[in-house]
Amino acid sequence: MSAPVPPRTADLHPSLGASLSGTNLERAGDHNQRVMLQAIRVSGPITRAELATITGLTAPAIANITKRLLNDNLIMEVGRLHGARGQPAMRLAINPDGCFSIGVNIDRDHVTVLVLDLLGQIRHRATLEVDFPLPDAVTSFFKEQVDALLTANAFPQDRIIGIGVAMPDDLGRVNLPNRPASYEAWNTVNVARLFSAILPLPVFLENDAAAAALGELQFGHGLHDPSFFYILISRGLGGGMVIDGQYFRGAQGRSGEIGFLPVESSRTAATSLQEAVSLSALFSFLKANGQPLSQPDQLANLDAEGQALVGQWLDTAAELLTVPIIAISCLVNPEAVFLGGRLPTAQLDRLAHLITERLKAHAGAVPVIAPVYRAATAMDAPAVGAAILPFNDRLLPSRTALMKTAAT
């Protein structure tokens, strides 16, 4: 994944600019350093004067923090800005090799392991395509990848700051087609220990749709649209809600559970949205019509009859998603709804188009309807989002980090 083109200072979205504001709270130095690093990541290469404009911090604070970031090799000087009066100002940028994070996405049809650098670039990626992988298979694949990385010295181990793991809630409980009874092992396993036993680093766990939304926020369209709803189409169906640059979890941490919404339609026997709009549902539909598939990448190679069937399923999915998206627009008022997951890019684009066409019929009755687009971090979004979790804990600004800092 290539990093998105960063906006210039003058083009910063107001919501994004607000999220990059420093604070003069006593003992909030850690927060200000996080804000500074985020500002450089989003808007760099950037001068110290531009940083002061974005963050509202004083020149001495800017000087002290950038010195620490340079000493920690998290940022680097990349040349002077010419064309202005006086001494040309030095520009600062993120050092991609400043630190790394490992992201793992576990789902019912695959395991993905990737390494993300501080600039958000995927430096290593491997996927094990397997139906309902058990814990032993996941840890074996993870160990294989870690051993190869460390043996090749591709990444200094002391610069890897943590492991993020994204997986569906109730992984071993939700009854999807062909789920083996042994898959219930996920109900009792300590997931964090599976990974820390192989690589002794902090492990952070997150719901896969929430991780996908976090990935979109930090390295996708969320840089410019910081209030959005993310719909993740995988073997199940999940959602994540980001409001003003902060992920919203809800009272029990189960916000965005769009897959459990009840449906009643003459076009499907499904009783929940997940039963009709998911890769499991699509594969069951194709199999029932003589086109059995096992992996998402096979969808792009179907014959004309198979493509027509996929088109029929996409039309049904668009119909079933239209009302939930109207509800999201009315209740949350996001700037956009993003579609991601393991559907091929062309089919995600087609689904977004079909939903958009249906939403037009409601334009007069609903005050504001959020536009629907394919997510920038569609295919690897949960793994990318998982890899962001250690960065969030150690380096990036959040209200949670500020409250922890201010309370110390």
C-alpha cells in the first residue's frame, strides 16, 4: 500500500486540524509529542513554522519536541524550503524506518500477516488462504513469517514496537456455513499469549471491522473525512464508526454491528443482514447456482454466467444495504460510508454505485445522505488497522492517551 498524498498546510480539513492541536496542560508533554509526530506524518515534509501554525504550540516547544523526535530517529530532516525571504527553513518528514509494527488479521477464510512502517507503507505481507484456521495453524504461520523476517534481518527487532491482531468478535460462536465444530477452540484461547509466546512484544487485540476503520482513518480517506462509517464485507459482515477522528465503541464495545440487523425481503431467505451480505452468503449463492468457489480472488475469473450471478447478488446486497445506510446517515450524519473487505475492487465499486443509485430515490425525504465509496484500505484494511494499534499506543495522539498522560 502506498501512502496517500499528504495535504499541504493550507489544505488541512478543519476537523483534522483540530485533532492536531497541542495542549498546554501540565504533564501533557507526551501528548504534544504525539501531536507533533502526527502533524509531520500527515502534512510533511513541513517546516517548524508550519508545525506551530497547525498545532498552536510555541516555538520553544516545537524546537524541544522536534529535537527529541530527531534523536529517536522517528523523523528526519529532508532539505530546506527555498523561495521565501531570509534563511531557508529546514523541512521535517517521517523516518519510515523509525519503527515498525506487525499486523495480523484472522478470519474464517484466511490469515494475513504484514509489517507496517511508520509512514504507513506495507513492507512485508503474507496471506494463508485456509478455511476456518484453528489457533495452531495461525501460530504456526505467524512463527514462520517472524522467523523469516528475523533471519533475513529485514527489520531490526528493537525497532518493532508491537503486534496488533484483528479478528471478528465471536469468531468461534457465529454459525457460518461449513464451520467445523473444532472452530469453537477460539472461544477459550488466550489470543494475546499465542503471539507474545513467539515474539515477546506487547499484543493489542481489536475487532476486525474496528481495525479496518482505524486503518482507513490513519492511512485512507479518513485523513480528509474524519467522520465516517466503515462496512467490512468478509466471511461475515461488520461495521465501524469513526466520529471526529475518534473510533466510537459504544457502551459494550459493540457499535457498528451492522451484520446483525434483521432483514425481511422476498429476494432472500436470510433473517439477518450478515446472512445475505457477506462472502459466505455470496459463495453459498454461487454454489447453489453451479458456480462453487472457495477464495475471493476467484471471483475475478468467473465466466460470463458466473459474473451475471455475482451481479445479481450485488444488486440484492445493494437493496438490503440501502435502508441501513439511510439509518446511519440520519442517526450519525457521517461525511461518508466506505465499503471494504475481500471483494475484488471492481465489485466493491459496483456495489457502491448500485447503493448510490438507490439512495437517490430517498434524496427528497432524507435531509442528508452520506455518499458511499470504496474504502482506500479495502483488501488489507483489518491487518493494516491491527498494525496501527501499537502506533496508537506509543506514538499517535488520541483522547485516551491525553487523559492517561494528564492523570499521571
